[in-house]
Amino acid sequence: MSTPQPPMPQAAAPDWQAAAPGSPYPTYTSPIPVVRTHLGHAISSEWTKIRSVRSTMWTLGVFLLLVVGIGLLVAVLVAANQGEESLQGQNPLSFGVFGLLLGSMCIITLGVLTTASEYGTGMIRTTMTACPSRARVLAAKAIVFFGVAFTVTFASVLLVAVVDVAMLKGAKDPSGGEWLKGTFGISFYIALLGLLSLLVGSIIRHSAGAITIMIALVLAPLVIALFMFSQALEKVRQALFDYSIPNQLSAFYTTTLSRTGPTGWDPVWIALGVTAAAFAGAVLLLQKRDV
């Protein structure tokens, strides 16, 4: 006949296994802290994305090559061929616009890829699952991209500007306002142009289509205006010249392609208005459409 065994004492449950009030699983509480998500988390996620993909390094690398390379090359050619008074009264910062016009294509491409590429790969579903607030996702993408685009553009433009002023001795010394517009102002404008591309990529959801639209926006008005020979279209031709992107870029250096149109800081306000409208439209479409 067997002897009954006394019941074994049970060890106390660890603190992390204590039941949470109202929990559907009264014997378990996760040791992982649960915090309320905010915009900072989305920004951190988008920063990880943009710095870890190869397209960012390639597009920004080509951008630096175009802006700095062409800017310095133009300065060398002008310095080697200038006459005694050929640059008198000219703003030496304006010679950096040649590289910026080509480099802006890289910023446009990167802006489109920041949003549209996620739709092509299906990564957007993971992004929206991790952060259901679609407006927050778009805002985080916009903040991160704008910061990267502005910083890289400003650094490259400032380098070219310093070299141009040092090499082109016959040109005038830029004033403080000209320095501000020719470095900070034009960098802000290029970053806004890239941000508009990001929003177009979110609206179109197709990389090639969005890039084509943005390149057409930059180049088409000026090209079309060049072939408008009819007097009946003179007003349309002049408007296309005035508000073309190349003419607005040149406005930051006080030398524009036409005598009318945006001057001073006008291109920045125009770009801000268009970008704000595009952002509102992109958010509205994000809320209505499936991912």
C-alpha cells in the first residue's frame, strides 16, 4: 500500500507574470514596455529607410558630382577666359546655377523614389501596418526627405559659391542678401522641388510616371515657349518663360531669363503654395485609397 505524498510547494510567479487588471490573459503580462507612438517614431523609421537604401547614395552622389563638378568647371573656364572688365558688375554666385539645374533632376528622382518605390515593392503595406496613421507616415517622409535634400544642397551650393567668389576676381563682391538668396534660398527652393516630387510620387504611386511628370514640369514650359513664334501666343509664351523652373532658379541670383515674372524670394512662396496644396491632396488620397 503506497504512502500518500504531501503536495509540493509552488514557487511564486515572477513579477513580470503578474496579472494585469482587466487583461484577457490573467497569468501573463509582456515584459516589453508598451508606449504610445508619436511622430518621432515615424521619423526615426523613415530615416532608417532613406539612409539604408542604395538609391539614396547613388542619387545624392550624382547630385554632388553635377553641382560641385559643373560649378567648379564653369568657374575655371570663366576665370581662364575672362577679360579685364568682362565680369564687372556680375554676381559670381550665379555661375553655380548650371550644375543646380541638372542636379535638381537627382533630387526629383530621390523624392519620387522615397514614396513611389514602396508601392512598387509592396513595402507600403508593412509601413501602414506599423503606423496606421497615414498622414503621420507622409509627414515623416516629408520631414526626413526635406532635411536630407536641403542639407546636401546647401553644403554643395555653399562650396561652389565660396570657390566662385575666390576665383572670379573681376566680379563684384556679393552682398549679405545675395549670399543668403544664393545659398540658403536656392537650397530651400530645390528641397521644396524635391518635396513636391515626393508628394507626386505618393499621388501617382508609380516611379517612372511621377519622375516623367516632374521632369516635364521643370523643362517643358521653357522648351514649349522657345517654339511659340506666333504673335497671338505672345502672352502665353511670356508666362511660360516667367514661371519656368530655370527662370525661377535664376531669380535667386538677380539675373533672370526675362524682365518680368518672379523676383527676389517670390519663387520660394510659389513653391511653398504649390507644395502645400499637393500635400493636402496627397493626404486626402491616402485616406481614401487602399494600400
